[in-house]
Amino acid sequence: MLLCALLDGELSEAELSDWFSREHDLSDAAVHGQTHQVIGDVLRGQASLAGGTSARVFLAGVHARLHFEVRAEVGPQEVILQARSIEVLPVRALAANGAVFRWKLVAGVASLAAVMAVSWTVLGTTPAGAGPGASAPQLALSPLSPQDTTSTSATTPFVVNTRQGVLIRDAELEALVAKHRHYGGVSALQMPAGFLRNATFDADVR
Amino acid sequence: MAVLSHQPSALQVCGLRTEPTAAIFPLWRRLAGSLLLVLATGLALPCLAQTATAAKEPSRSLTEWLTRMHEASRQRAYQGTLVVSAGAHTSASRIWHVCDGVQQMERVETLTGAPRTTIRRDSDVITFAPDSKTAWVEKRESLGLFPELLRTASNAIPEHYDVRELGVDRVAGHLADRIEVVPRDGLRFGYRIWAEQKTGLVIKMQTLGAQGALLEQVAFSELQLNAPVRMEALKRQMGDTRGYEVLKLTMEKTTAEAEGWQLKEAIPGFASMGCHTKSPPLGGAEPASLQWVFSDGLASVSLFVEAFDPQRHGPEKSAVVGATHSFSQRLDGHWVTALGEVPTATLRRFVQSLERIR
């Protein structure tokens, strides 16, 4: 009966401690437990009399797992030794044609050719800029064209982020940017993206 | 000679490897063949890919794409969160958009930086600043220029930009057509645009510099199409200025010629879109007295002209924030600043082309 109460979650802590302090035949307890489970399933109309994992199998699994974890805690040195012994083993077996020099030569030249071909391809497509390759990130590339090079040195960002928020380095320029966005935003992209962009962006700059 | 020519074939038959010339010669021949094959494959693949890209005609012209994007915002209600990022700088806002077939209304509430609420009804815009209890009222005529301008013969956008269709992506939970608007010269930037597949609504846009470098990005991080946005509620919010000081921003229209300025040389693709003077300050300072606006249909440039002040102005300078670049230079007794979403070289050409005619 105590076992039934335990399975139903109705056993108090004191009763549970008392039950564990006494000696029991666990095999009998397991049988009682399984019987209780089957009766419960039948009463609930979920009977699977032959199916499911039996309590014995479940307990055996728990024991095996406990045994394994205890071994893992007790024997770390053993594990390390095993790992070291694995390191001694060769990583790869030699290829069947490994001893033949000309195959190594062929492999080397083929690798070189492949690298050259890929490099050629990459170098050949990058200058296209606006082509399909341009969708890839190009963080290292300067956004300025060669014509811009003369002014690059003088070009500075005038909005800076600080812990207190966004600070404007040049208040007059800020006013011009605000005017440009209000009165100068003449673009087919102005609606809706441009207007929303300006209304969103202006608040920080203003 | 007869012996030498006979040796290789005899050794090949026997399968011997002791004679180097006999064994390596066919090996090198095979090797050279492999090398050529690899190189040819490496070179041919990109060529084939480029040919395929070039051969694929876009399903819509650039004008059709731009018109579709415009119409999408005129016929849909939506709400979402918009993120604008330029370098390390990021801004975000909450968007509500609604239309009734005649009018469009929009509410933009910033989520970063100073709190601002901007409400637009067609070209009429009001911006509330709760921290200073100020409301700016203005009319932005530029908002009404498109898409009518796209339908006229003066639409020169396709002369300066090309369009490529790059397939379909998923953005903010929506399938979107990805297109690239490629400039035909170095005077302007390119754009990569994601337009929602069913409606054509722009849900992401990138401004690209030289070599395809990303300068700025505008994108919805979350978007709900056909959202229950009520126009009446937005109208009520737009008219409720209680507790706010209302400032009306107006501009006096003029012409560059009337102000004594002209361009010695036209900048290819850019047409004058208007000129005005004595507009009230927006940023607390009043440095400019003249603003001359140009556009090539997608990019716009403002030329600001003011009197040269040695206390404030010095040698030429340039600056950049996101896709917006600026270039300033002294011109006789004036200080000229060109500012817009174009490369610095284009701005330099604008400034250096400007001349005083009286």
C-alpha cells in the first residue's frame, strides 16, 4: 500500500524516509509497482498490457547509468590513459599509392592548378562590383571611387556615438542635413522608404 | 633515332618505370590536360554565369518597378518597425500607414534618440517633439512629385540606372523580390531593394557605394500588412496640438538665376527641382540663405550658398553620415556646401560648376 501511495505521489516525507530505512525485497516491490501501473492503465482506459517499458528494464537502465557515472567519477586517470594510448595510433593509414612518387607529384600540381583557377576566378569577378559577386560582404573595400581619393583624407563622419547618445560634431552641417532631408528629398524612392528613413533618422540627428 | 622512338612504346607495354623519359612524358601530357581542364572550368563557369545573368531580361523595367513600389504604399495599410542603419549608427521607429484610396496617412514614432512623432497626410507633415513641447508644421511638395513624374517623358531615370532582378528573399517574414538598381556611371550610388512579392511594398533598401560597399540600410524588422490602422485616429492625433508650441516651416520659392547663380556645366542626369531661400532653422542654426535642389530621379543633391564667414568657414571640407555626403568650398565671398546621397566627387563637380552671374 505504501508503494501505491508512493507512485501516486501521496507519501509524506516522513513515511518515505521510514520506508527507505527498512529492508525490502526490491524484486517484490518492482512486481507490486508494475501491477499497480497496469491496474491504473486499465482503469484509465489506456491499457497497454504488453507494451511499454517494464519496471525491471527501467530499473536495470538506471542501475547501469549509475554504475557508469560512478566509474567516470572514480577513474579519470584511466580515461586519460586511454586517450594517450589512442594518440599513439597512426591517424590515417597510408594510401595504396602513397609510396609512388609520381602520384604525389600529380596531386601537388593538381592542387596548385585548382588554387590558380579559383584565384583567377575570384580576381576576375571582383572588379565587376555591381555584379552577383557584389552581394557578398566587402568590408575591406573603400566606398569611394578613385575620383574621390583626393577628398578622402578630409572626409570625416560628423555623427559620433557616445554613452550619452549621438553627438553632432558640426551643428551647422547638422542643420543643412535636416534641410536637405526636408526640402531636398526629391526621389522616386522617397515614398515610402525615403520619407520613413528621414523621419526615423532625423530624430537622432536633429 | 629508330631505337629512341621505339623505346617508349616497348616500355609502356611492359609497364616498366625505370626509364624516366618514357614514364613521365605521358604523365606530363595527362597532367597538362588536367591543368587545362581545371583552368578552363574555372574560367568558363563565371563567364557562363555572367552570360546567363546578362541574357536574363528583367520581368519589369526600372520604371515599372518604381511605379509598383509607389502604388503599393498608396493602396495598403500596414504597421511595423523600421530600422535605419548606417555604419555603427542605428535608428528605429514604429510605423503606422493607412490610405482610403484618396488620402494617405502615416505616423512615425521614433524608438531611438530623441522622442519624435511625425504624422503625414499626403504632403502635409507635422512633427511633435514632446521633450520641448514643440510641433513643426510643414508642407513637403517633393512627396507629391512621384509617381506622376515617372510617367512623363522627362523621366530620365532609366538613362542613368539599370535594373537587375536577383531572385527572391525572405525579409521580416515576407517573401520579397530582390532587385538591384545599378548606376550607369560613377556620379551616383546604386540601390538594392527588397519589394514584397505580392504588393511590391519596399520592405528593405540598401544604398551601395563603389564596389558595392553598403553605405546605409533601411529595413522593416517586423511588418504587418493590411493592419487595422484607422485614418480617423491618425487625423485626430495630427490635429491635437494642445500643450505644444506650433512652428510653421515655410520656404520662399525663388530661382537660382534670380539669386545670381548658375551652373557653368550641367551635371549629367541631374535636373534642377527647385530653389528657395530664407527658410527657418531646423537645427538651431541658420547658416544658409539659399538652397538649390537637384535630382536625377533617385538621388538628390542640395546646394547651399551663404556669405563666407572667416570665423566659421575655412578650407574646403567634406563629411559623411551614412549615404549622405557633403562637400564645402569657398567661392569668392560665399561659402558653398553641396550635400546629398551621391559620391563626394559628384558634389565636388556641383560646387566647382557653380558660378556667380551678377
